[in-house]
Amino acid sequence: MSLETPTPPIDTLPKKGKKLPSKVIIKLGKFVWTTIWQLMMSKLAPRNQTGEYIRPTSEFRNSVGNQPENPYPPATQRYRLYVGLGCPWAHRTLVVRSLKGLESAISVAIVSPSPDAGIWVLDQPEYGCQTLPELYAIARPGYQGRSTVPVLFDTQTQTIVNNESAEIIIMLNAEFNEFSTHPELDLYPEHLREKIEYWNDKIYPAINNGVYRCGFAQSQTAYNTACNELFTTLDEIDAVLETNRYLCGDTITLADVRLFTTIFRFDIVYHGLFKCNKRRIQDYQNLGPYLRDIYQLPGVADTCNLDSIKRDYYGNLFPLNPGGIIPLGPTITNLNEPHHRDALTHSPSS
């Protein structure tokens, strides 16, 4: 009889290096990461005392127009748009530029986010500038504010006319018709302006900025409030779209453009990365087809860059996605499916 102790099966032996970190290490790690996260978020997304994201206002607010004293008259090939393809605010200007047929009149420069520096970098240097902050400094020497897109830049005076997307798209709609291939298209008609502004005032805080209020929330209360407002408003719009092809009737307006660039990104990034995950846009009975309808309008799909959107959000928002892993999906081939929205024959609202 052997006095040796039997060797236990291999799968019952303790595995070296497989233990979970100790409680102290976990608590220390959470403290360090949370502190760093809050510091980075304070720079990325300013917040109020309740942890709710507060979007800074734009600072360049001049307009292109035919007024005799206006230094920025309408002209072809004088103004240049600086846009980031992943940015929904910049995307608005590209959609309007395309719908109005202003590609030959207004040029476009692409900027991309720097994951390390946290600024927009010009894909091709211009005016001796490598970055968007340098371009802002040309327009206003000593400028210390946020350097955001879109930018409507006057190449003649080398200054920024405007960096507020809501105002730029109004200019693109009305001030360049003599250079437009679709001057008959009015996305901001006088008889619908009150209704357009009603939707803008509702959609901006709850949806356009609402998805950011969800993703950049720094408290559970702030997130819950933003998320509930977001989906309450989406539900309301879905009900309206039951009988209206577009928000204001049979014709697309700037209100639809402003909504489109957010809901186009919704299932791609906001649903997952920003925790806007009660429902997807494609799960809605009317919002899903409505998204497809606008996407299929001539020229709009050409303004939608899926790869840039995923790269800019997942690859560059480090506090939300520290690993920087960019998901393989989703695809957007479903946006080419029939929408049947043209079957709605509701008369335009007055």
C-alpha cells in the first residue's frame, strides 16, 4: 500500500493568477477611475449642480445677406463650410447644401477629431492652419472659446461668419438661391415658420441635445430625466407622423432636417453608447419609415458617413468608451427599403 497522497485531478487544482482583485484594490480602482472620469467629463461636457449636461452657446453669429451694410453678401465660391462628418450639427448644413443644390457655390472642408488632443484637426491644412482652433484664431486673434463645427467661413475676409448650425441652415436655404440648382425648394416657408419653430423648440432640448444629456449625464437623476423626456418626445412625434408625411405636412422643412441628423445616428451610436436604449428608431411604426424617407431624398444619403460616425463617437469619446473599440455593426442597408410615406396625402399645413 502506498503512503503517498493522491494527486488531485488537474481541473481541481487552484489556478495561479486567476483570483479577482481584492476589495481594497477594487475600491481604489473605482475611486481613481471615477475621479479621472469626472475630470474628463467636466472638460468634455460642462454640467450643472445636478449632473445635467449644459451645452455652451455659439459665439459667432453674423449672417450672409443682401443688406447694403452687411459685409457678407451672397456670393458663389466665397464661403466655405468646415464640417466633421460624424457631427450631427455639422451634418445639418451638408443636408441643406445638398437639398438646395449648392455644391458648386459653397465648398466644404473636412475636419476630424483628434482622440488625444480633444480638438478638430483639418484633413488638409489651410491658411497655415492644422487645427480648427488655429482657424478660429485667424478669425478672432486671442480667441479662447470652444472651436466647434460647423463653421461658415468667409474666404475673402478670412473670418468666421457663423458657427451656429441652426442659423447657418437658414442662410443656406434663403440667401444663395441665385446660385442654387433647386431655388424652388423652400425649407423655411413663411406660412410654416411658426409650426417649424414649435417643433424646433420641442426637438432641440429633448432629442437633439437630449441624446447628449443622456450620454453625458453625470448622475442617475440627470440621466433618468433626460432619457424619459427623449422617449416621450419620440413617442409624440411618432404619433404625429401617423397622418403627416413630415413634421409640418407634405413637404420637408428645416425642422425635419434638424431631427433627421439625430435619428440617423440614433441606432448607430446613441442607442448603445449614450444609453438611449428604451427603443430603436427602426422599432417605431412611423419614425422608422420617416427616417428612410428622408435618407432616400436625392443627395441626402451622400451626406451620411457611417464609418466616420462610428469612429468619431466610439473611437474618440474616451470617457464613454475607454477601450476605443469600434463595433462592427449596425449596417444601414435597411434605410434603402421602401418607406411608403408618399402614400400620405395630407394637405400641407398652413
